[in-house]
Amino acid sequence: MATGRTHRPATRSRGIPEATVARLPLYLRALTALSERSVPTVSSEELAAAAGVNSAKLRKDFSYLGSYGTRGVGYDVEYLVYQISRELGLTQDWPVVIVGIGNLGAALANYGGFASRGFRVAALIDADPAMAGKPVAGIPVQHTDELEKIIQDNGVSIGVIATPAGAAQQVCDRLVAAGVTSILNFAPTVLSVPDGVDVRKVDLSIELQILAFHEQRKAGEEAAADALPATAARGESADQGPDGDVPAVMPA
């Protein structure tokens, strides 16, 4: 059960920094797209641009994998796909349970990218008795009373929580007690887990709020830019008052 301590990422045994680990899926996505186009090799600059990072950072990240590429040739795409997949643990099948089959949970169940990336949705679980037995994405929903048995029978170590915020911690506690050691949390709340349990949080509302901040800032910059021509037409400058005088106190 949860101890009340906030999760801290465990130190990786191979010494790969967490920031590098977070970028490996970006590289893998870009490399997979190249592989699908039958591109045999790629330069660090091309791959970095496709992944949205700078090439120096990419080369540093790949050095942790023992991959340095070939001068004048670049990186072997298929071999890098294998290297990164192996490092991320994607060369084996990972059974996953999704708890909370509302709109979001159902959308996750229908997501076709899990299977192609090494994850298998082993079970869909919901607390609503009316949902039991109903198929979602071809998988019958099971009641939360069966959660522990489902995890044991399927050897599940990764759980996805898509419940309302009020139910998320209780679901998390049950998952951890049943042996789940990695959790992807979509509920808008912070989960408390014991050491040794990894939690990744996806909060769509927070991401939208950050975008709203940037939109507001851009709008303010545009308004300020639009005001400059009018100021110039009156013979004023940004540092002058309405009568052309420099203010007594200059802004910091």
C-alpha cells in the first residue's frame, strides 16, 4: 500500500540520465518513421531536427547507448531502432490494465499504437457494474472487484489510471498492493506511492493552461507592436512621456 511518500524516480542501473530516457521515445518515433520509408542511414543533424532536439544533445544521448555513428555516413536506422527499443524494454510484450473506462479510458483502449510499440491491453476495468461484460475495443470490461486477480493472472506490472480524481489514489493503492510497479496517471491529481513504484502523470488541462499562457503572451506582444506606429506618429518614443519628455524615473 502507499506509504504517503511522493514518488521520486529510481536511479537507473546503467547510469543513463532521466532526461536522456525521456528523449529516447522521441528518437524512436523519428527513427520508426524513417524505417517505414526504408531510409537506411540518418545524420545526427537530420535525426535531431526530426526529434526536436539539438544534434549535440542527441550525440551525447546516444553515447550512453554505446552508439556513436560513422563519420560521413551517420547512424544505421534499423540498428538504432533495435538499440533504443531494447533500452526502453520494448523488445518484449508488456501487458497493461486500464482502470476507468469512461470517455478517456475508452479512447485509450481504442488507441492502436499500444500493440505496435510493445504493449498489450490485457484488461479493461471499471467500478460501474453496468459496464461489466460490455466490449470496448473488442475487450470485455471487468469489474474492479476482479482487479487483483486480473493483475496476478496476466502478470501485469503497468497500470493506467483514467478514473475521476477522487477514486485515483484508492485505485493506485490497490494496483501497487497487487504488484503493479509502474503507473500512467491520467487522473487530475497527484498520486502518493512507495519507493520503487514509478508514476508518469498526463494532465491534459495543465497542458492546455500552459498553451493559454503562451497565447495570452503572444496577444500582448501583438498589441504592443500595434501601438508602436501610433506612438511614432505622435512623435513620441517608448521612453518619452506624452509631451516628449524623458520620464524622471526610468523603468528598471
